[in-house]
Amino acid sequence: MSGSFGLVPWMIVALACSAGSQPAAASQTLKGSLIGTKAGSEWNRFRGPNGDGISPETGIRKNWSAAPPKLLWKAELTDNGYAGPAAAMGMVFIVDHSGSNDIVRAFDLNTGREVWRYAYPDASNDNYGFSRATPLVAGGKVYVYSRLGKFLCLDAKSGKALWMRDLVSEYKAPRPGWDMAASPVLHQGRVLVCVGGPNATLVALDPGTGKTIWQGGGGDPAGYATPVIATINGRTQALVFTAKALIGVDPTNGALLWRQPWETPYDVNAATPVVLGSSVFITSGYNRGCALVDITPQGPRIRWESKAVKAHFSSPILHGGVIYANSDPGELVCLDAASGKVLWKARGFEKGGLCAVDGVILAMDGAGGDVVMVAMDPSAYRELGRFRPLGGQSWTAPIVSNGCLIVRNRNALACYSLK
């Protein structure tokens, strides 16, 4: 491994997520689905209920110096990786690994008791961890996309397998150098999956049966970023950050609407695009930088481009026209989205993920594992508190669900009370 800020290729691994289900005891110390859930109570997918990294919950405790978040439970992980958790239906879901299997695990949110686990084969070598993607929980089901391209649907309550497909094999898609990492997205009865095969950059599946509804989006190879659904210029579209470009895809039929080339060393486009109005903010690492792409009726055009934010894989957050982003080499950056002007930056956030809740950013120091609470204030960097939940390399973004902060490092998953 190189030094903390070395931009070596393998570092994108993380970020970017015999079979059978059975209950098991959790390794613990002592504590919005997209369909039919209470607003703000769940974090059922990558980037939360609205796909923007922001929890709508309020009333979290912010006096961390006097009373830091209390550990409710902790569970051991053995995947040596960075796959993100999802929380819904009173459970926390994550993909772990043991031996020659990936293991989907469901924990009780309140107690940490392991409710069920489901194993499926992944006998490949540890490539700086195994699974990369975050599960999607919707309609009583859990959808999982493996790094090798297997796509699974499980019953969320029991862990029973409902259907499975090997999308990479079926669509003859070349896997990216650090494998499949984009998480699935549900939109209007279709599960959208980045595949990256010939005429199958994006594939839409029936959530009940797994059958293909459409394949399309052109033939760009897959990047590592999760698709974003947005309505731009009156047209709903899926924004996909591929290995070579930012593209817009019609989510009803897979038609390619537009394409903005964006080449990055090692084809690493991993941070999720951020939408503001009819424009899209994108950022990549390896000194590539960032840009604001205006999507016009005549096609896309870059309004501004800079190296102010170079996010290796951590996805930015937009609030009040301001971007808050992790950037190499280890900075938290605040910039005006419309102009690209840097408003402030702070060091000490090496490749750490972030989320937002109740007017604050919760940002990880990826090197040491601190969670840092920062005011969403464009005028100045204001640190409100910090604590170290697990320590060690912690690149995965934290999540918030039902008043709980859920974090992981390479060998553990933990839940803390924010109330």
C-alpha cells in the first residue's frame, strides 16, 4: 500500500458496494424504503431515501463534546472491504464475505441481533475487499449487485432467495478493473442496473421476476457511480457516470438522450453525479477535477471545469446551491455550484464518505476513522464535534436511520444513537 494520499489505482475498490438463509447470533456488544415508509425514518438505498446523501430527520444531539453518540451495538465483518449498509423495515442490511462466498446479512436495527444471512458464491481473490455496492430495500425485497455481476433478489424478512441473474455474463459486459460497484436504483416499477455491455450500459429489470424490461443507454463500459434519476428540462432521465462519459438515459425505454465525454485515468468515474436544476456536477480523482455540465435542449455543455474538487469515490452533497465534497488529498471542500468558486476547504478527511442530517455534514476521516460534525455553512468551516466510533481506515459513507448513525470500517459495523 502506498502512502495515505497516493492515488494508486486499487484505491477505488471500495466505493464507489453454498447458498441458504438462516438466522444466526450477531457478533455484537450491546443497539425510506422507496415504497410505503415514513419519510426520513429509513435509509433504504445508496445515498438515502432521496438518493442525495441527505437524511430528512431532525432533532439529533449535537453537543458531542459533552455527550458523544452512544454505542448501541457492534458486529464483526470479515470482507475486508467497504460495501455500504442500508437500513429499512427495522433492519440493517449489508454484504459481507467469508471463505468463497459473499454473505448478505440482516441485523435488527435496535439490538444488532443477526436476523438472517444468505450466502452466494464469490470465489475470486480479495481485491481490496469483495462486494462494493449498497443493497436496495423496496417492496419487502432486498436487491443486491455483486462485484462479479450477479444480481440477487431476496425476501427482506426471511432472506429467502427469490431470483438471481448473472448480468455481466448474460450481457457479455467487461467488468471494470475494480469490479462492479454501482448500486441498484428503483424507478417507476423498474430496477435500474449499470451493466456496461454492448447496447447495455444500463439495464432495467422487473423487480418481481428479474426479467429484462429494456437494455440501452448506448455501449459505454460501466463506471463505478450509482445512477441518479432527475427531471431536466421537463424530461425525466437516468444520469449515468460511465467509464468514459456522463450520459442521460430515458428510464422508460433505455434510449440514449445525450452524452458528455469525461475521460479519467484508469476509467475511474466513481462519485455520484449531483443535480441542480438543469445542470449536473461531476467529479473524479487522479487529478481529473470537477465540472458543472449544463444540459440544454441542444445537448450538454460544460459551464465550468476546475480541479477544486477531485473526489476519488466519495459522493458530494448539494445544499442551498453549495457543494460539500471530499477531495484528494484529504480535504473537505465547500464550493459555489453555479460558479465553481471555492468558499472554504479543510484538511483531515482522507477519502472519507459523508452524509447530511439536520443542518450538518457528518464527514468521515477515512484514515483515522473519526466522524466529524460540520455545519452546513458556506461562510466558513465550523467544526461542531467529532468522535471516533471504530477507528482505522473508514472510507464508507455513514448513514442515518431512525435516530441512529451507522458506520463501518474494514472489519466491523456499528450503530450509535444520535438522540
